Amino acid sequence: MKTKWLYYPVMALFMLLAGCDARHESAGASALVLEGRTMGTFWRVSLADVDASRKEALQKAVQQRLDQDDRELSTWKADSVLSRFNQYRGNDPQPVSDNMADIVTVALRIGQKTQGKMDITIGPLVNLWGFGPVKQPDKTPTPAQIAAARALVGLQHLRVIQRSEGAYLQKDLPDLYVDLSTMGEGFATDHLARLMEEEGIHNYLVSVGGAVLTRGKNSEGKPWRVAIQKPTDKENAVQAIVDLQGHGISTSGSYRNYYELNGKRISHVIDPTTGEPIQHRLVSATVIATTALEADGWDTGLMVLGEEKAKELALREKLAVYLIVKQGDGFTSWMSPQFKAFILPDRE
Ligand code: ADP
Ligand code: MG
């Protein structure tokens, strides 16, 4: 979805989370590993019990599936289905695939549950702050520019309509600009899991960017291990290891993608209420959910809400959430009870 790929200071956390670091899948744990690039990030599939002769065909099938998602959902491709919807200036319902209707439906629901903080109509603000296909600004946007962009943002302006013949998207603002970037990785991860099931494969770890889904066991017959690393400490400082049991996990981090403007750190996660990049002590939010898509939607909402409100929401919605909060020179972490249930008792 995004074409730029930046290396961030605490990237290690995400590499581990994405299962990209061999140290955290025990040696020989996966018989077959496939890797590639999509949506401006990396994908990875680890398989426990699949013959190496299938590697080439699977590699191709995965890439095709991901390219298909990208062609549909990318705001970086002017001719994607989503970009064409964004370019359309009318308010008639536009036919879309079930795929598109699904992601937007989940996004609108999570948007409402996060008090509008996860808002896929955020596009005009993302572009204003230089995180979309529009070039990075060399000056901080003015309050008037922010207000003008904010006037084009709001979940109430977008609807999914389901009819017997298919699904439609409708907007009531001609300049509405839908940006599905924040959920693209989770969505694509779920598709990889589905593809594996279609291929008759039931023991896998699949990941796209910061989203991961695992099912079954690795080739040692143990649950796949997804490690969450402490943000500051040495490379091997693992905070927790989770067994996802067929669930998806996703992390949103304020320091992942940013630039400096007038000495200030500008994050790519934007608060739709203020129209400005987030600026609080919550460093990252990790969510485990039944799908990677859900996890990827919630993590962004929690990130925007900030520490206190994120905790409240996690408890109210009974979400499996892990937060890392900056405190002085260090960090503290917090887990919801549902998250604890996924932690492997033994770190072997
Ligand atoms: P992270 O993994 O750090 O959460 P993602 O890549 O998942 O980041 O999502 C960040 C992208 O989501 C931004 O580049 C922007 O396109 C979009 N975005 C920014 N703020 C919001 C928001 N409040 N709600 C939904 N999408 C957002
Ligand atoms: Mg997200």
C-alpha cells in the first residue's frame, strides 16, 4: 500500500514481531520459508510440513494474491479501485468487490468503537502532513490548512451498501479521500492465511509488515512463537512470547514512520480530532484478535487514543492488548487480561 520503506530506530521490535528474526523461531522450526515484498514492506510465510518442491508455486501464488490486494486498495496507485473511488466526485453508490466492502465495514466498525480515532477517511490529513502520495511539506501546515483538511474527514461521510447483486461504497462529500493503509497489512496477512488453507496447509506463520497470523505448530511440533521485544534493551531482551492459536497480531508504533520538521517529530499516525500527528507517551500498541485485519485496525485506534483511553477501551471491549509507554528514560508496559492468555508459559 505504501511505497516508501523506512528503517526505524526500534525496528527490531517489529522484525521480531513479524517473525522476521530467526532467533525467535527456534532453529529448524520451519521447513520452508518464503519471502518477498509488497505494499512498501515485506511479507513472509514459514511452513512446517510442506515439501520444498512446492516452494516456487507457493511463492508465486502468495505474490499474486498480495499484488491483487495492492491493486485494489492502494492509495499509491492512481488506478487502484480505491483511488478511482477517491477520484470520483459524485455521490452515487459505486460498485466494489466483497473484498473492499469487507475491509471498509470492519474499518467503520472499529472507527466507531475507537471514538473516531481510527478513521479511514483521514486521507486529506495524511496527504497534508506528507505521508501519502503527496510530497512531504517543508513547512508545518497552518491551522487554516489543517481545518480545511479536517472538514473533509469523518466516518459519517462513508457508507457500505450491501445489495443482492453486490456491494457498493457511497460518499456524501466529493473530496472524501479514503486511506486504507493502516489496515492493509492485516488484511493481506489474513489473505495469506486463507491461501494456505486453500492449499491444504494448516501449520503456518504468515506475516505482512507488522501483522502476523499463525496457526498450528512449527516443524518441531511446538506452537509458532511470536516474540515481543522490550523497546530499549539489547537485541535479545524479549518481553513476552505469544502463541496466537490461529489469531492475528498487529503492532502500531508512533516511532515507526516519521520525519523531523522544525525539530519536531512528525508521526504518520494522525489524530483526526486535532488534525495533527500524535504526540504522546504511548510508544506502541499491540493487539491480538481473531483476524489480523481486526488487530491492525484496533492498534491504530489505541495508538491515537493514548495510554489511559487505550487501557479503558481494551478493558471495556475485552481486547487482547499490549502497550509500551515511555517513562523518563525508559519504558513501562501494560497487558490486558486477554493478552496474558496468549503468553506462552515457558519461553523455550
Ligand atoms: P503503524 O503500523 O505505525 O500503525 P500503519 O502503517 O499501520 O502504521 O498505519 C499508518 C498509516 O495509516 C499512515 O501512514 C496513514 O496512511 C494512515 N493513518 C494515519 N492516521 C490514521 C488514523 N487516525 N486512522 C486511520 N488511518 C490512519
Ligand atoms: Mg494499524
